[in-house]
Amino acid sequence: LVVNPFVDGLVVVLYTNNIFFDLAGNGNDSSAFSIEYDATPPVLSMTSEAEEYINSSFEISVAFNEEVDNIEEHDIRLINATLSDFLVGEGSASFLVNPLVDGEVLVYYPDNQVFDLAGNGNDSSAFSIEFDTTPPAISMTSDVEEYINSSFEITVAFSEEVDNIDEHDVRLINATLSDFLVDEGLASFLVNPLEEGEVLVYYPNNQVFDLAGNGNDSTSLAMIYDVTPPMLNTEIKSGDLTAENFEIYLKFSEFVTDFNESDISLKNLTLTNLIKENDSLYSITLERVQFGEIVLRIESDSYLDRAGNWNVEIHEITELILKTSEIVDQIKAYPVPSNGFLDIHSQIKSISEIAMTIYSIGGKIISEGKVLNGRNSYDLRSLDDGIYFIHFEYNGKTQIQKIIIKK
């Protein structure tokens, strides 16, 4: 006969007493046959102490829900990994998975690789995990450029999800940190410079970690903190202030921007050319309109440096330019240049004194005095080295001479 089991479990075929009789009339004793019916495939489960992301080899344990035959490593398939250290225990197995490249690692048993005692093959089962050995990249950005004159904000972005973003991970040199915020994987904070000079904000190695446990590489952002307003000095490039045409260098103390012709105020002068020699040096060509006072003036808030500081000083050059007369050849100042001792020789024979005024190149009165006929000696060693102008006046007649002090 053929026995057709209904459900998994024990199947019993039984003959009770006295079902069959021999020719003498004796009935049979009871008899039974039993067998276990199992049509359920064996279930295997793969587990690991590694979580969703890993950055090295990891171990997998395989457990079966029932006894199976012939547990072998060849039953296992791997994608993006190799297998080693395969061990079989009591109804279980373990092995090491060695990932090859960053990306998904898949470990799986196809159908019918292991069989239970009833001959049922397993259903397929898989275990996947992400292999990642790339450190998380950190980028720090700011709306300000390289030069700053106040506190500024930095935004920190990470190339992947990281754990435990904390302000203590950030290091600063010549600054303090405030207003630290974290929002949707981004961090932002305010950097407050302490002293003029370089401000350095940086993350050392291994301050933040991705889900695979990789620590970041170091990264930094540097700024120059500058709160000093730019300043200006002038220097004669060619000619001198008494000439009809002359050139002046405008020497700024640092890189400046937003400077143009409209920032220069002139009296009795015409600007014929302005050249930007470099970011901190300009040259201008000026033409005198007529004799009399000339003025070149540059107001405050006319130019600013890279940190955004406007100039606060007013720079002004003034000079009185008078028409020379017939006394030009009758008064001489020498030597030029002078080491500070200056002789003035007058050939004007008169009992009247000649008025003398010494001006700086900027038009400031340095000294006033009188010149007598003959040789007059003066000690000008108290003056700084540079160019000066001597204005002589006698009976309505004038003369201007340039002298140079070079000690």
C-alpha cells in the first residue's frame, strides 16, 4: 500500500487485534509502523556582530533550525569578498568574510545547498553589509574671503553621515568659538578673532567618524584678521611741486581697493593721468593751473583694504607756488643735498632784510627767518631727511629754491 502523509509530524500505520485470522481461526495481534514526515525546508540564519557598515574583515555565524547533512564552505557564495577560517560546530558554522573594495558585500546561500534528514533542501538566504574604508571628508566654507575685520561664520559639511558632531572637535588658533549649531548633518559656528594676524580653524585627524568607524583626515581654514585702517604716503616721482607738471607716487600701506580719480580733490591742479602700478601703489600726473596755492587732498573713507577697513586719515599736500622774479640769480642756497648745514649767499646790497620761509614738501611751514647780504649759515640738522622748499621775499619780489636734507 502507499501511505500519503497529510502534515509534518509522526505518521503511524497500525493493524489492531483480530483483523486477520489464520485457517485455525486465530486472530492477529496488533502491529504498528511509524515514521516522521517532514516536508519543510531547513531554515538557516546568518548573523554578525558587525553592523550595517564595516571597514575591515568580519565574522558571520550560520545557524540551522534542524539537523542538516554536509555543511561545507563551498555552499556559500560571496560578492565583493572572499571567505576564510571556515569552521563547523554542532548544527552551526562560522567563517570570516574579507571584503575586496568599498561597496556592498553580499554573502548568500543559494537554494538546495544543505539538506535536512528528510532530504529537504534549504531556501536561499542572504546577508549584506556596506564595506567602507574611505575617511569622511570635511569641508569648511565661509561667506567671507581671506581677509576679515570682525567675527565670521563657518559652515562645516561632511561627505557622508557621521556620528557625534561636537564643537570640541574643532581647534582654533588666535580665535574663540561660539554659537555652535548642528542641523541635518551640517555644523555651523562663529569664529571670534583675538589679535591681528592669521586665524586658523582646523579639525585634527580622527575627530569625527562615519558609520563604518573611519576617522576624518585633518582639514583647516585660514583667514587674516586685520582691523588697522590703510594709510597713505606720497613721494615725488618726477619733477617737483614748483614745476608746471610733476608726478607723485601714492604709496598705500597695504593692498587697497575702490580707489579712483573721484577720491582725489585738487585745487589749482589738473589730474592728467592716474596709473595703478600695483595693488598698493598708484602714480598720478598733475598739471598746475596757475601760480598760487596748490592743494591735493584725499578724504577719509576714500579707499579700503582687503579686510574692509576704510581709511580714517585725511591726506593733504599744500604748497604756495609764486612766480619767480629778477632776484633768482642773487640768492643761492647750497650745498644740495645738504647734510644739515646750509649756507645761503645773498648778493642783494640793501639795508632791508630778505624774508625767508622753509616749507615741507607737504606745504607745512617748518621755519621762518631773515637773510642778510653776504653769506648766511643755518643748522638744519633737526629736520628729517627729505625735500624742502625755501621761499625768499624782498620788496615784493620772490624766489623759491628746493633743498634736500640727507644726513
